[in-house]
Amino acid sequence: MLRALWGGPETVIVISSDLSHYHPHEVARALDDQTIADIAALHLPIHPRRACGAYPINGLLDVLKGRKDMRLFELGCSTSGDDGVVALAGQPRPAMRDADEPVVGYVSFAAWESKPEADALAGADDLGTSGTPSHGEVLLKLARAAIRERLHIEHPTAADSTASILAANPWLNEPGACFVTLTEGGRLRGCIGSLVAHRSLGKDVAEHAVDATTRDPRFTPVTAAEYPLLNVEVSVLGEPEPITVNSCDADSRGTGSKTATLASLQSGPQTDAVKRDGSNVEHPVRSRTELEEVLRPGKDGLILADRRGRSATFLPQVWDELPDPHDFVAHLLAKAGIRPSYDWTDSEIDCQRYEVTAYAEH
């Protein structure tokens, strides 16, 4: 029946089943762990005493055994005695409240048609032509390779290792700074990077891909089972520059004028300067009001730092979630450990902007 119903990539088939029923918690976990291992290994048959939906499960496993383009991934498992806590694949189960409590076991698996990883990069920005890999394609491939190596996942070919990618692309040896962002189902799963170039771009991408996978303190480490669910984005940063305004523009805002000529929009380094007529002096933004008026939504990455050493940054991509400059600044202050409503007027906060070139899988 499953083979008859299986259509194209638009087809979704859901098979629902519990695992063991009403064994003591400790016994149930032991039985379920063996059943989970058998399902993951496509070992047939699964007995109805181990899973009430054994027959459709066995049908799915039989189909998968004949499909070389599909893999089965465990997502997580639990029991009715775990108080709603799910042990994600590769993570330990929670402590048992009562080893003798009768429980029902549960597990979630997913399987889908997989394509070569090169196809996953086909939606990346800045793709090359005539078969020549572009910078964006190479950076995403490098980040993926570093993640696979950290999770001990075999590379598709020898040419897909980090060492091979670095050797084949000498431009990766140039200094560069980047952020690597991981999302899963549209939700952030990890994001770590550098604001200033202090090593080669290739090494920065590879290191931060691993950092985002395993060292983002906001999340548990990514597991090998999650790897196919990840979307990767690499953002290459430009040099941060102070955000400056003209003194006459700041004065005009005080008189109700909404006109502003931003020195920071001009090319070249942003430093204090005087126009040829000597009338307009450029200076760093001194207040939250000035900052919010000169920010460029969708374009500016922003760095805020106070005199106590607290600092934080938002990439330009964060504007998609926080399009209002006041909200953008408030959330960034909170990220830095500063009160979101903090309103400074005398340069207490150092403000810098930067731009990025982002390459994302689609």
C-alpha cells in the first residue's frame, strides 16, 4: 500500500504508533531502546508487543530497505513518565521519577528523499557559472564539511573534506571575518562569528561552523541526526566603522527638521572632519535618538559597547525580525546585558556599523 500511495516529493505519509505499553518504567526503557535500535537499523520484523503499530512500521521499513535515496533519522524519544521531557536523538534520557511506574513508550523518526549536497547549495547567493564554484558556494560547502567532521559524518567524496576545499581555493587564505548561522525548521540553532579579521577566511568559516554546532551557549550541541535538518548561512563581514553624523544635522533635528546628511554613508574611513566651508563637523552619534534616526534597516549590522566592557552585535539579517530601529536597539542592548530601555545622551554607548555579504542555503 505504501508503494502504491508514494507519489512525488509533495507526498507526506504519517505512521502513528506507541512503543511498549504499561511495563515498569525501567523495563519499558530497555525494551523501547532495543526497538528504537531495530527500527533505525531497518531490522525486520518489529513485533506488535513492542509497538502497537508494528504492521505499518514494518511496511515502512520494507520500503526503505529498497530505497537508496532515503535515510531514516531518529528525532527523539520519551515515555509517559517523563513529564513531557523528550530526549533528542543522541542525548541521554531524563532521570526516572519512579522506576516501577507503568508507562507507555514513544519515539519519533523521519525519512525523506535525499539529494546530493551540491543540490542543496543551488539556491545560494552568488553562484558561479560554467561549472566554476563561486565564493558563496565554496564557503557553504566548507562550513558543511567542517560540521560533518565535527559530528563524525562521512564525507560524500574525498574532495568534500575541509582540507581538500581549502587546498582547491587559495583565496580562502586571505584574511577575513565571518559569522556562521545555523537554523532548523526556520528557528535559530546556533550562531557564532568574528567581528574583525584575525585569521584566514577559510579557517574562520570552518572554526565558526564548528562553534555554531557545538559551542553556542544558548543551545545544546547539534547531533548527527539533526545534520540533514540544518540550513547553513555564512555572512562575510566588512570592516566595522563608527556611526557619525554632522553637527548641523543634529541641530536641525532639534528644530524639527527631518533632513540628515550621514557622513557614514560616504566612502572611506569615518573620522571627525570639517566640510570645506567649515560649517559642519562630523562626530560619532552621542545619543540613542541620534543612533535610531541614522540606522539603515536591512543594511546595517550594529555593534554596541558601553564603558564597562559590555558589548553585543546584531547581523543585518536580524532586521527581518526587528524592522523598527527602536526595537532593534532595545533587543541588542538586552543581548549585551544592558537595560533595553536605556536612553543615553552623552556618548555613553559606542556605536559601530558594518555590512555583510551573506550566502545562504535555500
